[in-house]
Amino acid sequence: MMIFLPLGVDGAELDRLPRVSIGIAVVCVLAFVATWVIPSEPLGVGDDDVNELAKQSLEHSALVFPAACSERFLSDHGRKLIAKLREKAKENDDPSVDVAKRQQQLDARCDELMVRTDSASLRRFALVPARGIAQPGWLTYMFLHLGWMHLLGNMLFFYVVGLLLEDAWGRPLFAAFYLAGGLVAGLAHFALEPSSQGVMVGASGAVAACMGAFCLRFAQRRVRVGYFIWILRIWRGTLPVPGWAWAGLWFGNEVLNYLLWGNDTGVAVMAHIGGFAFGFAGASLMRATRLEERVVAPALAAAQGGWVADPRVADAQAALDRGDRDEAREGFTRVLSGQPDHTDSLLALGRMDLEDGKLPLGLTRVERALNLLAGRASAEAVWGSLEQLGTLLPLERLRPATAWRVAQALEGEDAPPAAAPTTEALYVVAGTGAGTVAVRALIRAAELRLAQHKHPEKAGEYLARVKTLLTGDAATLAERVQALEQQLERSLDERGRRGVELGQPLPAIDAPSAPPRIIPCRILSLSDKALSLESANGQRRTLAVTEVLAVAVGMLPIAGAPGAPPRQTVLTDLVVSWGSGAEGPMVLRINVPGLSLPQLYPGLPQRDAFAKLITDLLEYSSATALPDSTSLKQGKYPRFASEAELSQQFYGVSAAAA
């Protein structure tokens, strides 16, 4: 014994209450109660009545089972069985039977049964092909059922496929589709046996139409199928099956049943086949005409007063959420083939490319999306896109023109305060270009830095770069640069006075009188909020990234093989305190192995991973870059003959042991 039942769709979420589907289910239940539960004989005639009539017709071989009742109550198999039994009855004919009188009684009994069945609500509202076109059953048959299992089975399949279709297509379109699917299923059954007196009831034809549409529209969604197999032993459980496979196998089984048994199984198989074919054709037409994304989705959005995503994007995102990157990439690419400026798809593919290490391709897609968003979206939307990309996006690799446009977009009225550091960083990148735009970008970066009242010396770096660009039309901005320099000087003076008044250690603007305290460390982890380190003696400490006041990088020679020239290595210093007059800066010094680059940036070459680490440290901490941020971000690290020379250059005095 094998039983397979669909239990639902994995990860299915609805954007709106499926009122049409609920309404269909309620009508089916109410109609079932009215036509099957309440009446003592739902069809007006029970099996016992038909069996008794057949038994009486076999009392003599000359008796004939009434033609009207034969057509209405007997299947082909039943008629053949009675004919065979009548042949055997010839040997036992009772000569005393009044054949004419008994035939009249049989005909009268048949007429009585016919009247009873005609008055039964279930038959009156069922689809009976022999009635022709003018009958209510074309519409009402799809809400009636013959028994609890018939009802529950249809409602289970309807639950699996109907809810998602209504959610994607909206209530009016889905309601029309359901009714049309049921009508086509009825026509398929009618075309096969137009003179049949048998009743056809059940939602399965309309549900089959929904399954045909589901097979294409939600082909890659996973249907959770429960199974119970009993062959010598019992196997039971659930398994996910792609929507196309589940619905396709069901359809194939229906076709096979029809080829093997025809329409004499007690089930309207041709209605199932016709309904499924209609649903699949309808979904194919909607896909070919892009009706759903061009008309249906916008109409739903307008009705809801909000925004409804392109359904293909929703499917691709669902595939990405469940880890199927190939399907997701194919889905987003399909969207872009018809809509090259679809920003959600560009961002999704760009992010996937960046995650896969395809930096040039990822940057191209992300830059295109950001340029589009900057021209038409709110600052909040632009910031949201940047937040989703997070540290995957190397801002310094953006083109200056893109950085300028995005930074400008982030300065809208709805820009969140958290976007200020990113806006500043974008202006700095824009400042690597040329002309007046570069000058304006660096000036704006300096303004944002001074407005934060945090590490104002970075504004001095921006202004120093601006001075080299004040030529041509940009020379008119010289007065603004001069005013900012005066503001910077006041900010530094005020900070110095505040530090003296509060007794706080001061940053080393001038050379400190005490040597720095060097603590050898290695990095354990890094995020945008915290930095975890371990010192040479095994002590571990987690710092807030904002505790890093400066990042310094220098290159030193190390001995190579005998006779070979010395190689170069890199030292990275993190300044966590500038000290005071009696105490020098506290510096966490990290050599190359201590950077843990393979763990922090798996898959990246060491040089790229180091550049990424320095960029992240500067971005997360807003620390001062030594010798300057431009050099560090471009990978131009100063060379020193020794650690003492490095410390002298960065901190004004040689290092002291910590």
C-alpha cells in the first residue's frame, strides 16, 4: 500500500488574506452539508433501491430492466453484468410469473425512482451532460461533493495550490480563473459523453486547473509531500518535491488512468485532464504576455496603496533564501533581460558576484543600480541598499562620478543619521576625481567631518588635498577652503582646551614627549562594532572599534636567504590612546601573521585582504590614517629601515617596551 498526500508548500507566505479561496471552501462545505449531510438519501435513491430493482428484473428472462433507470443508475459494467445474469436466468424461468404485469410494476418503480432522483438537490445542481447547455449545473457542480473523503481530498489539493495563486494574481482574477477552469473541465467531460445521464459533481476540475497553473507559475517551489508505504515494512515521512514535478506526475497519472480505463472509473478523469490543460495554458499565456508583472502586480499595488514586487523577483529571492543560488541567478537574469534597469535584480546579482569574488562584474552591476536609485529613489532607499551590501562593497573602488551622485542622494531630507559617515566616505572617493566636482566633494567631506566633532584632523587631510586642485574654475572655492581651515583650527583649539579642563589625554597633534607603549597583538575577529585581539602573553580583549584612534601602516625589511636581498614585511599599528605628557601613546602592533587575513577574508589574495582590512578599520572606527588615508587606501605604504624609525616618524619618539 502506498499513500502520497501534499501537505503544503515550503516557505509559503501570503501578502493578503485569501478571501476568495476561503469563500470557495466555505461554499463547498455549506453546499455539502445542505446536499449530502442533511438529506437521508442525497441522490434521492440509494444503492439498495437500485439493487432491488435489478433483482426483480432477473425473476424472468423476459423482463427488461427499465431503460431510463438503466441509463441513469447503471454503469456499463453494471449493464453487462445484468445481461449475463439474465442469460443464466433462462434455465430457471418461473412459468407462473405474469411477465406483462411484473414489467408494468418494474416500469412504475423506475418512474418512482426517477422522480425521487430528479427532486434531490444534489442532482438538480449537479452537471448532467444529457440536460444540455441550459442547466445551472455548469456553475454549481464544482461546489458539490459525494462524501467526506471527496470533499476533504479536493480541499487539501486546493489549499496547496489555490492560496498562492490568489496571492499572486489577486482576488478578482483568481476568482474568474477558478470558475473558468471549472467550466472548461465540465466541457471536457461533456464532450466525451454528451448524452450521459450520470451526475458530475466536485471541485476537482477547477482544482485541476489551479494545479496546471501552479505547475508553471510556481514550478520551483517545493511541495511538502507526506508518504506512507507499507510493503513488508512501513516507511513514512515527508519529502520536498518541486512544484512542476508534483503537479506533472499527478497529471501523468490521470492521463494514464484514462488510457487504461477510459471514463468508466466513477471519476470524471477527462474533467481533470481538461482542467489541468486549461490552467497550464492560462499560466503560459500570462507568462508570454508578461500580464502579471505589467498589469496584475501594479493593479494590486494600487489597490493596496503600496508596492508589490515583480513576481519573478519574489521567486528568485525565495530561491536565494533557501540557498539555491543557481536558480536565483537565473531568475534575476531573466528579469533583467526584459527590464535592464530593474534595481532590485541588479543589486541582488551584484551582491552575489561580490560574494563569489567576481569584483569587477559585481561593481558594475552595483554601480548601475546605485546610479539609478540616486536619480529616482529617496535617501532612505539608497541607504537601505548600501546597508544590505555592507562590507561587501568596497566604496573606494567606486567611480568618482558614482560616489558623488550617491553621496548627493544620501543628503536628502529623509537621510538617516547613521548614513553620515558613509556619505563622508563617498565624498572622499568622489574627491579622487578631477575638476570642480572633486573639489566640492572634498570640501563637503571636510564639512561633514567637522560637523561630527570627532577626529577633526581628518578634515585637515581633505583640505590639504583640495589645495592641490584649486585651479581653473575650482579656484573660486578658495575662500570656502580658507573658512574651513579657520573652523578646523578653532575646533582643534577647543578640543585642546576641553581636554585640559577635563584632565583627559590629548591626541598627539604635536610630537609627544613620552615614547609610545608598544603591545604586540594578533587580531581574532573584526566587525563594524567590535575588534577582538590577543596579546603576545595570551591575554584577550575586545574593543569597540571607536576606541581605535589611528591606524598606521609601514613596511620594514626582513632578512632573506643568505646572499639574497632583504624582503619587505608590513607592520600595522592601532593607536588606542594618545597618552599625556607623562605617558606616551598606547599602540597595538600587529605583524602579518597576526592579522589573521585568511580567517577574516577567506578566499581573497593576501594583498587584497590586507587592503580590505585597512579600509574596514578606517571605515568602522573613523580613525586617523597614518601617514594619510589616501596613501593607505591606494596601498602606498611608507618604508622604514627599522621599527624605531617607524615609531619616530609616526609618534615623534622611539618606542618603549610595554
